Amino acid sequence: MDLGLKGRRAVVTGGSKGIGRAIARAFAREGADVVLVARSPAEVEEAADAIEAEFGTRALSVAADVATSEGCEAVIGASAEAGGADILINNAGTGSNETILDAADEKWLAYWNLHVMAAVRLGRGLAPQMQGRGGGTILNNASICAVQPLWYEPIYNTTKAALMMLSKCMATEFVPMGIRVNTVNPGLIRTPDWEKTARELAGSEWENYLQSVADEHAPIRRFGSVEELADVFVFLASDRASYCVGGTYFVDGGMLRTV
Ligand code: NDP
């Protein structure tokens, strides 16, 4: 299936590793240029260089903290300089671990900035670029936890639920501009971050630990790979998904327990 992504430009936040890097690779494989964003300059540069070498498309790196307005401005500026964005993937994010009784306001606000305000600021800043190029697509990577919480991470659950609502509102506001906005809710996706957590919790038994997590939560009894998830993002960002607007797409191996 030709996804028609050749020559498009996709901005991917959190593009240096894990899911974001796989999404950027999948866009590059389809012939799209990519703009990778992450805080660590060395890591994001390495990821962009590797993608450019592997696929021969243009891959830019922007070292920026998207939880700040300055960081988002840097991304918007770099994208404009490159010629403008057609696609925005709001993917940068991370899990949490706290109780509501103990968590300080600062922690709530940090996650609000990372999971919600980054999408507000980047959506607001990049939408005019997309419109100027004839339309575009925004995908917000929330989580199954936005609707089916894991109880140890109330801040993560709450801010990802807010991202889903933002996505819905943005979809309605932006569709007259020719910009489609949707949410993707992944379940258990195997990333370096999960492997690190498993090593910390279970030492040499970390692989068994990951299997036990999959057995407990996902009827398919395994984690998804970043590539399996990236393919869904790329399809939804393409014109082949042209009637998908304001939706939420679960990629979770059956983990969602409701219809
Ligand atoms: P990783 O920790 O593997 O990667 C996170 C990426 O985001 C890195 O590139 C990191 O680079 C970047 N990043 C983090 N904070 C910022 C910031 N403030 N500004 C810019 N970049 C940032 O995460 P995953 O790939 O596992 O997760 C990606 C997204 O998918 C997250 O939003 C997560 O909530 C969501 N998700 C993941 C699931 C999973 O099972 N893995 C399941 C459901 C949702 P750097 O540190 O250098 O900034």
C-alpha cells in the first residue's frame, strides 16, 4: 500500500529512543523527512544520523525540552526553517509513581507541561505551517492508562486522560484547516525504559518479570514491539486514513477491558 508520505515532513517528539525513534524510522522508510526532538543533544543527534544513514531521507535533530514554552518554540522554529511540518507526533512522555496524598504540586505541573502543554504549544505553533502546506495530521500518543488506570501512577493517568480530551477538542477546531487530529493509546510496548525498570525490580530475572507483566495485563500475553506500534502511527498519519478524525485508536494486545 502506498501511503503517499514521500516528501512529507514529520516532527516526532521523544524521537531519540523507544517508540518515538521507531515512529521516526517508519516515516523515513516511507520516504518522509523527519525532525526528531529530545532533550539529550548527543542521543537525538545520533538517532537522526542513524535514520539518515539507513533510509537516505533528511533527518534533523532538535535538542529541546518540550515541557517548556522555549523548547516548543525551538521546535516550531526549526521546523519552519526546514520548510514547514506536515505531521506532528506528540510522543515525548514518561510514567510516574506516587500517591495523591504525597505528590507535590510541582510534580503535577511538570507532567501537565510534558503531556498536555507540549501538545497545546506544538499544535498551536505547527498548525499554521501545516495549513500553509495544504493540510496535515497530528497524532497524540496518550496511553491505555488514559482510560484504564494503573493505580500506582495517578499523575500519569490523569495527564494522559487530559491529552485525549485535548486531542478531541483540537480535532474539531483544526479539521476545517485540513488538519486531522487523533489519539493513539498503546498498551504494553517493549522499550528500553520498560527493560530498565524490569532490571531494577527483578535483576537477572528481568525477562521473567516482563513476561509476568504481560501475562497479568495483556490477553495476547506479550509486549508489543515498537515497530508494531509505529506502523499504526504511520498509517493514521497518511492520507489512507483520511476519514479518521478525533478518534482514539488502541494498540494494546487486548489489554483494554471494556468495549
Ligand atoms: P522512552 O523513555 O523510551 O523515550 C522517551 C523519549 O522522550 C526519549 O526520546 C526522551 O529523550 C524524550 N523525552 C522525554 N522527556 C522529554 C522532554 N521533556 N522533552 C523532549 N523530549 C523528551 O519512552 P517510550 O518510548 O516508552 O514512551 C514514549 C511515549 O509513549 C510516552 O508518552 C509514553 O507515555 C507513551 N506510552 C508508552 C508505553 C509503553 O509501554 N512503553 C505505553 C503507553 C504509552 P530525552 O530523555 O533525551 O529527552
